[in-house]
Amino acid sequence: MAAALGLNGLIALFVSAILFSIGVIGVLLRRNAIIVFMCIELMLNAANLSLVAFARMHGIEGQIFVFFVMAVAAAEAAVGLAIIIAIFRHYEVVDLDRFRLLKW
Amino acid sequence: MSFQPVLPWLILALPLLGAAVNGAGAFLWRDDKRIPTIVGPAALLGSFAVVLVNFIAMSGADLHGAEVVSLWNWIVSGDLRIGVDLQFDQLSMLMCMIVTGVGSLIHIYSVGYMRDDPGYSRYFSYLNLFVFFMLVLVLGASFPLMFVGWEGVGLCSYLLIGFWYENRDYANAGKKAFIMNRIGDAGFLVAMFLVFVAFGTLDFIPVLAAADGTLAYGGALVTGITLLLFLGCTGKSAQIPLHTWLPDAMAGPTPVSALIHAATMVTAGVYLIARTSVLFALSPVSQGVVAAVGAGTALFAASIAIRQYDIKKVLAYSTISQLGYMFLAVGIGAFTAGVFHLMTHAFFKALLFLGAGAVIHAVHHAWAHGDEHGDGDGHGDPNDMRNYGGLRKFMPRTFVFMWVATLAIAGVPPLAGFFSKDEIIWYSGAYGYPILWGVALATALLTAVYMARLMVMTFHGGNRTFGHEGAAEAGRKLHEVPAVMWAPLAVLAVLSVVGGWANIPEALPLLPTVEWLHHWLEPVFAPAIAVKEAHGFAPEYRSPVGGGEALWAVISAAIAIAAVVGTVRVLSPKPVPTEAEAVAPTGFARVLHDKWYVDELYDRAIVRPSLALWRACWRIVDAGIIDGAVNGAGRAARLLGWAGGQLQTGRVTTYLVAFMLGALLVLGVLS
């Protein structure tokens, strides 16, 4: 597998893994909704990066996939940001620990 | 000429139709008394007419065995076929005559007695239904069909005892009768199963025909069957040990006591033994048990009757005692004598009850007359003989009819009871049972005494209805009952005189009808007598202390007359305290007054332990274990839900951690 990917491809996968881990940790640990949101974007793009890297090995489909993901991510970002803005307008904070309505 | 039943289904259909019409009337035209007044008695009179036609046709025909009319199949399963079959033979026709004949008179009487009752239509519905079931019992050609009638009359008895169900005691009396009867019915059922096991069929004719060959004489199986059948009889016919329901059954309207608890239903046990006479003839042990229980009950109940003050209770214990005579008769094998006494007893005991009802009716109305509420409350118990006295002046017709019935039951010749009872006493001696003979004679003496006491307390002496000094008020308010009530009494009084002439003993050939009933029933009982004779039954026909039938008939008549005259002469001059002044009896009189404490014994030995057991079942098993399991399941589910709820913190981060751990787990498993 390493041979087909080449050194650059391998590096890209490592970077993707690091980015994804950063994203996960950010989502789990941070309380600010904007930061959490950014970390989710980070995880998405980590996935994109590994898709592009694997495209070297399997052909162009991986890169096409990435375009789709970017388009969906843009739409998701618009909805997510809109929700965060709505929350902020109501409560004037975006601290996730303050929102515990999903209880029982 | 052979016998063909004429319109047999109509005998049953008319009372059933009457019950249906009156039952509908109880809801649809509650206040209109014209329809039940016509339909109730008419249904019975119509049925009686059909029975009469058949009876005449049968007496003109030469019928051996029975004519069975098959209406339709009821249960067909494998080899078993139980049909709705009606059996017409001499015994069932005689019973039908009694049931519909006496029943008709009592229906007519009820028109007067129940006139002011709000449940008038309902009453006639129950009464018609009772007669229907009684006829099913009598005419049923198989054990199960008879059992249907057997249960049906029990149901109607329950409904009519508790007819005034607003009164808790009356409703309880109904329940008591029903439960006591169920104990006996269980015996009947088990006997029926045993009969099926032994014979493979439940129809009377094949079972009785095959009995002698199939079952060993005196064997365990036939003894078991007959003893279980007899258990059913003790329940239905109020014999020891299941007799206690009958006195309580007096809670019902008095015509009901006359029809169900004197003339017809309670004699069903005697009829059952007469119907299955061959089975009983095959088991000397069962015969002995039946005879001993019958004689014991006769003496026991008569002793209680001597010390009762409630007129209906006296008659109730008298009925138990007379039923004991009938069981004594069928027990020793004198089946005809038992059925004969059943017939005469139906006449004079119905007359006694209806006469008592007339007295109760008159006293109740005297108290209610000019009363503020018109219900006669606040005076006392209209059934209590201490509130009567001197009614001869006010109710001359009832007085005469009641004396006729009293002399009949006491065994004074030439009235009905003399012939039938004397026959039982004679045969119990002649068939070689000296102890039972002595008991029967003693009971005859007691019978005369308690009946004469009833008459003296009710009709003789001074009137006590309005206290000792209330003669003037009584004169204004106490009246003879209307014709619709005394006319049936007159008919029954005639029957109480001539009923006994149906079976004049050979030893006293006073009339041409010598042994008529005996010859009439001979085809029915001949197989049983043949079985007994084949196994060494050869009576000497002499009393235990010597002397023939004619001599002992004269002696027992003399005993009865002496007892009646003596009781009247001893009791008449004695002042009777009113109900209010009464003092509690002491000593042995108290034991008799309290009915030998049998009810108390049952209460302590059976009712209370049962209640304690059931209360324990309720408290421990039901409330503790069963409810505990159900409530525990609910509590466990709630606890589980609460624990699960604690996982729902509402914090997004918690969910995400769980989500991530889950994803890692899935990845770990997959890779």
C-alpha cells in the first residue's frame, strides 16, 4: 500500500489523521459552540484529505467525492451557523454547557 | 292398545312460554297486573290439561316399560348420544299430575296472595319457570336431562327464596339454599360419571335394564353410585346433614314454600331414588343408609317442630320430617309407599302452607289496616304464632281447611296421611327393620303433637294479634281471605281427604280402589323388586312385636287421634304469652327451640374455618404474593427507567463522548 501511495500520499494520510484527532478532541473538550463547529469542519476536511490521498491509488472517484463533501459541508455550515446565531440572539451566550434541554 | 303421548312437548312449552311472557312483562308492563294474572295460571292449567289427557290415555292403555319421545339431539360425541328425550311412564305421569295439578292451584292462590306486590310479574315468571324445570326433571329420560331440571329448580328456588332481595337476610337464605344444594349436586354429577363409565350410556332405560348384569350385587361401584346419588338427594330434599337450608328457605313468599319447598322440588330426591330403584336395589348398604338417614331425619326434624313459634318454620321442619318418611320407605324397598306418601304429602302440605299463608296475609293486613304507612310495621312478626290465637272466629273457612290438613298429616283415618304414612310404618316393620319401625311410630306421635299445637296456638283460645285485650280491634280488622285464595284451599282439602284412597291396603278393603297405586306403579318398580327377591328378600309381613297390618293400622290411628286430642286438651287451657311477653325457653326445650344447634355447629366447624382460610388466601396469597408480584414488576420497571434516565444529562458533550466510544468500539470489533 505504501508503494502505491508514495511518500507524499503517506504524509497526507498522517496529516489527515492528526487533523481528525484534533477535530475530535476539540469537539469533546471545547465549550464554545463556534469552536466546536470549527472542529467539526476540521474533521470533515481531514476526511477530504484522506479521500484525495487515496484517489492516487484508486483513481479519480475520490477527488469527485471531495467536491460533493465540500458542497454538502458548505450547506451544513450555513445551517449550523444560523442555529448558533439564533441561540446567541436568544441567550446571548454560545456556551454548550448552558444548554441542557435534551434531558428526559 | 298401545300408548302414544299426546302433544308431549306442549307440557313443557306452556310453562316456559308463560315464564317468557311474564319475564318480559316484568320489564315492559310492570304495573299492569292483568297479563300475569291471566298468563301465569293459564300456562299451568293448560299444561295440566295436557298431562291429564295423557294420564287418562295411559291408564286406558296397556303400557309396560316406558314410552320415550325424542325431541332433538342435545349432545352427540362418539358413542355418546344424549337427546332431549321425554320419558312417559306411570311414575313420571303421576309426578306430572302432582306438579301441574298442585302447581295450578298454587298459581291461582298466588293471584290473591301477591296482589299488592310490586314484583308481581317477576314472581309469576319465576314460578312458571320453576314448573318448567320441574317437568324437565320429571320427564327427562336420561341422567343429564334430569340434571338440567335438577339444577333449574335449584336456580328457581334460589330466585324465589330471595324474591324480596332488599332484605339482606332473605337474600342470604337464598344463597344458603343454593350453596347447600351445590354440595349435593356434586355427588349427583360424580354418580353420573360413574354410571357412564360402567354402562357407556346415560339414558335411564338401557342403564336400568343392564344394571343387574353389569354391576355386582352389593359391589363397591353400585354402592358408590347410589350413595353419591343419595348425597344429591340429601341436598335437594333437605335430609341430614344438608337439611339446614329448608327452614331458612321460608324467607320466600308463602305460596313458593307450598309449591317448591313442600309439594314438588324437595320431593325430587325421592323421585330420583324411585327412578333409579334398580340401582338402589342392587346395593343393600345404600338402602340401609337411605332408610336410616330418612328415619333419623324424620324423628330429628319432628322434635324441632315441637318447639318452633314461627308457623312456617313448624311447617318447614314438618316437611323435612315427612320427607324423611319417604326416604325411609324407598330405603327399605317399599317404593310405592314412598311415592304414595309423596303424593298425599303434596296435597296436605301444600294446603297447610297455603292456609298458613292465608293466616299471615290476614294478620299482616289487619296490622296494615288504618296504619300510618299501611305496611303493618311496628307490630311484630306476622309469622309468629304467638301473635295469632282465636282466628277460628275471623277465618272460619281457613280454620276448617287447616284442620282437615292437620288431621291428614297426623294420620287420622280416613284422611290421606293415614293411609300413606301407615303404609310406610307397616312396611318398615314388615320388611324386618324393628328400630326404624319404632322411630317411625314415635315420629307419627310427634307429628300429631306439633300439628295440634300449631292449630291450638293459631285458631283456638283468645286472640293476641293486638295484645291480650285487643279483641275488639281484632274483630274490626281481621278478615277471611278472598275467594281466589280460599277456593284452592277447598280443592286441596278435598284432595287431602280422598288422596289416600288411591291405595287402600289389602288388609282394610274399605273401598274398591285396593292397592290401585301399587298396581299403577308396578311396571316401574317390578325390576327393582325382582332384584331384591333374587337376593333373598322374603319378608314375613308381620310387625316386630306381632300382629297383622289391620291391627297395626288401628293402633297407629289410635295413637294419632289420642295425640291430637291430648295435645288440644292439654294446650288449650294454657295462656300463651304474646311475642313481646315471651320468655326464653330453658333446658331441653331450648335445645329443640334452637334446632339442636346444627346451624351453630356448621358455622363453627365449616363456615368460620372456611372464611378464615379464604381470608388468609386473600391477605397472604392474593394481596401478598400476587399483588406483590404485579406491583413489584411495576416498581422494577420504574427503577430501571430512572437509572436509564440518569444517563440523559442533556449535555451535548456527554452524548458525543458516548458516540465516540461507541464508534471506536464498532471499529475495534470490525477490524
